Amino acid sequence: MDFDRLVTVMRHLALEAGAKIMEIYEADDFEVKSKSDASPVTEADEAADALIGAGLREAFPDVLVVTEEQAGTHTESAEAFLIVDPLDGTKEFINRRGDFTVNIAYVENGVPLRGVVYAPAKQRLFYTLASGQSVEEKGTLGFGEPGEQVPLHVSEPDNTALMVVASKSHRDAATDAYIGLYDVADMKSAGSSLKFCLVATGEADIYPRLGRTMEWDTAAGDAVLRGAGGRMVRFDDHTPFTYGKPGYENPFFIACAPDVALKQG
């Protein structure tokens, strides 16, 4: 894979999809439907998915593209693939809370090597460079040359005063009980894959997720986190998190800075 070209294409498609999403978000009304699993989907999800899917297939015709909104791709597999969540945080989008993101990642041999996370309502853009280092792009975000690329680095956590980030729409008693095992200085909530990015920037030390997710929900944020020096592990045994699993379903997980002293749940 040509990582220079890959990063350029992913960044451009994320910005383009974000613009389409915001066009629908800022309209007076938009249609909300239910998928077979009862989760919501909007015309913004579908428009962004069509745009990104077509763009990736044109740029990389020999690479499998797996996307949330195209169920037929969920039974396909390959050692290397692109995986897309065109609008992560649909509930945040519907409730006009702004914590939604565009997510595109490239996975090879179970590892998310490159990814982009774009929060268009917040104008925050995170991605891995060709080198693998993660950055947040600052300034006016445009389709031309990138602006200032600020390298991301995870925190050096104080295990007696941890900063925790947890899901805004999917918090439950089990998550709260697990967080209660740690010495917590402060806790914040965030939607979508922004939680990974808050750990990658050092704004949080740990993000535990004890709930159902799919690989398209996590791959891009995980790539950004790893490129900032962070780690992603399974909740049950703290072994490294991998991708390309059957049906692209995830186990529970913990995303964190490497020096967080993990507890057994």
C-alpha cells in the first residue's frame, strides 16, 4: 500500500463526506429510518457512505472496502482491507449534539495501520501520516494542502488521579462499576470515535467500553490512538485488539495510554 496516497485520499474523502453530512445536519429536517437491528440511520449516513465507498473503490480497486451501511460487505474478508463508518454517532447527529464523526481506516494482518477521524460539527480532524505518526490538523480545514499538523502523544498518566472518558449514549452500570476500580480525578463523556482521539491527544488517559461495537466503529480511532503511542486491548484478558474478526464484531475493550495500570474487570 502506498501510504502517502492512502492518507491523502482518506483525508480528502473524510472532508468531503463531512461537508455533505453538515449540509443535511443544518437543514430544517431530515429523514430517520431504522435498520434491521433497530439502530437508526439517516440520509446523511447513506450519502456519506456512497461518497466514501465510491471514492475508495476508485482509488484502490484491488482492496476490499467494508462499510457499515453496506451489509453485503460484512461477509467478505481479506488480509488487507479498508473499513468505513461514514457517520459514527448517529444518535448524536439526530439529537444535534455535534459529537459525530467520519471514520476511515486501513487494516492489514489484523492491525489498523492508518486512519482518519473527522468531527465536522466540531471542526476537528485527526489522522495518521504516512509515517504512522498521528496528528491533529489545525486551522481552516480545506481540500488543498493540509494545514498545521500537530503531532499527538498520549498522556503520562498519574494512576492515582486518572482522566477517564466514557460513552455519552451507551453508559451503563457495568461501565460505571469498572471505572470505579480506578482512582479517578475527572471523567468526561463524548460521543462516537472522539473518545479514542481524546486519549490520543492526552486529554484523557483511559476509555473502557463494555458494550457492543463493530470494527468500523473502532478501527479509525484505534489507528489514531496507536499512532499517538496508545494501546487498545481486549477487556477480558488485556491481550492486543485485532481486526478482521468474523462478522467484524468486537469484544469489549479498553483504549488507554500504555502506562495506565489496568484493572481486571
